Amino acid sequence: MQNFGPVLGIETSCDETAAAVVCRDRSGKPRILSNIILSQIEEHSEFGGVVPEIAARAHLSALDRIIKAALQDADLSLEEISGIGVTSGPGLIGGLIVGLMTAKALSASNTIPYLGINHLEGHALTARLTDDLTFPYLLLLVSGGHSQILKIENLGQYKRIASTIDDAVGELFDKTAKLLDLGFPGGPMVEKAAKLGDPKRFQFTKPLRGQSTLNMSFSGLKTAVRNEAGKHTPLTDQTISDICAGMQKTVADFLAERCDQTITQHGQDTKTLVVAGGVAANGEIRNALEKTAETHGMRLIAPPLKLCTDNAAMIAWAALERFERGKVSSLDLSPRSRWPLDESAETMLGSGRKGAKV
Ligand code: KG4
Ligand code: ZN
């Protein structure tokens, strides 16, 4: 397998317009040459979630400038780029079209090969970009549109072990923040409020208690949060913090328990547990997973915060790995709003969906 030259990555599947350049250095070590992310938070905040139409227009007006900035930061011209990787699903269709069309145009007009990349594969392979990680490994993928546990066996070989049966865990954080009027995006706001709270005041029941399944569920917790908040109106800052702390602790303990069970049942040949996706930015969840991994003598890899949430470096990296194995996309590729990582697994809500959270 030959080392491939620098790859330009493009990400427009949700509410971040992002471009990045990733390559390998002379020794073969991955390097991020640039990583530009333009968040659309301001455009969406008054609606309390991502509005697909607004997102698509914002991507369209910003993407050229963001790509230029990524090339400039990497100190490379387009002629020096060996390949382009672009998110072609899953996600909001308008944004996906903007990114994919841009990549196709750049590819055709400059004779550079391009690859449509699964956004979830970007998250799944980030740990190979940041840490010296070999296949196989277990992955807890937790973000705004998906919550799954997968075995990453090899490039393109992803076995889904468990999935949420209803909401994604990021949705729980976002909806809790909306309910408690903490602002958008919800995850970081809930985490901030929880820091001042007492996690013992409200004891929420762990999801799917007593059921023999590795699957996850977060909609019951959402209702429990709503009920508890309803009992204490008007809400004081302290009660808001206590609710956030209680919810966050329950989620952290629940995810840690699921990983513990997964390692016991499916982790015999793996030495590493990876956590990826936006929710992996949460400190309490990281700490809980760290302890679980340690109990099993495993290493936990949680990529740096900037690479946990949506970014284009992970897309460039996934493309680089695929280019090195001789893959390329043709110009007739269509974007896919739904695109599960493990296509053989039974369809479940939240298992390959990613999109608007209003
Ligand atoms: O991976 P990501 O950037 O976008 C999707 O692919 O969905 O994840 C975004 C999700 C949002 O739901 C956001 O609230 C959540 O990740 N998130 C967090 C934190 N930071 C972001 N959830 C909990 N704690 C955080 N610190
Ligand atoms: Zn994501």
C-alpha cells in the first residue's frame, strides 16, 4: 500500500461548514495541516435547533471561502492536493448537495480524484488519525443523530453491536437544554450547568433497566427530565443545575455500563475502546468510560474536543485511508440522507440518521 499525498476534506452535513487538509509525514504519521470550522450556531440559535434550509444556504455562501482558508493554512495550492474527500451522507440533504457538488466541480476542473465519505466513518476513524491505533477496536459513537456501539474490524468493515432504539444521546442533551432554556447547542450548556449542580438531588432511572439487551434508549430520560422540571416551576438556577447534573450522571453511568457489557461479550480480541462524536466532548462521560476501560485493562481513546464534534479533518482522513486502498468515487454519486455504517444491521431509529434537531 502506497502513502497517498495531501487530501482536502469537506464537511457540510449538518450545521458546520468545514474544510481541512490532512496528509502523512515522511515517516507515515498522520498530520493535520489545517482544520477550518465555521459554525452556524448564530443562524440557528433563535430557532433552538438546526433549520435545514438555513443550513444549506449558509453552507453555499461560506464553503468556497472556507476551502480557500484551509488550503492557505496548509500552505498548499489546489494543484498540490492529491485527492478530495467529501461527506456524502448521512445528513441534511441540502447541505450534502452543496458539499458534494463543490467537491465534484473541484475534482473535474482540476483532475483530482474525489471520494464520497460516510460522515460516521469519519468519526469512527478519527482515533486512527490522532493516535497510533490498529484494527480491531470497539467504538462508542455518540452524537446528535446517532448512538451506537460498533466493532471496527477493518476499513469498511463495521459491525453494529448496539444502537439506540429511539433518540440519540445528543438529542437528549439538546432537548434538555431547550426545555431548561439554556441555549443552543445543548450539550456544552448542560455540561456547564451540571458543574454547579448536585447529581444526587434528582435520581433518574437508568434506561432499559432489567432488560437483557445491549441497546440504548434516551427518550424515557427526556420525559423524566421534563416531568421533574414541571414539578419545580418556576425553576431556580440551582434546580436547573441539579437536573442537568442528575441527567448527565445517569447518562454517563449508563453508557459506561453498556460499554462494560460490550467489552465482556464482544471485546475479547480488542485492546482499545474509542469514544467518538460530539457527545464524546463531555468530561463526565469521558471519565466514566476511562474507568470502564481501565477495569478491563483496555485503553480508552477520546480524540481531542475539536476532532470529536463535526470537522473536515476526519473526512479528509477517512478519504486518505480509502485512497491508499485504491478507492475513488465517480461523478454520478448521489448524496444519501440515511446511510448506516453497518448496512447489514437492522434499521433502527438513530442508527444512521443525522440531521435537524429542532
Ligand atoms: O458529532 P456532532 O458534532 O454532530 C452530529 O453528527 O450530530 O455532535 C453534536 C452533538 C449535539 O447533540 C451536541 O449537543 C452534543 O454533540 N455535544 C455534547 C457536548 N458537546 C457537544 N453533549 C454533551 N456534552 C458536551 N460537552
Ligand atoms: Zn457528527
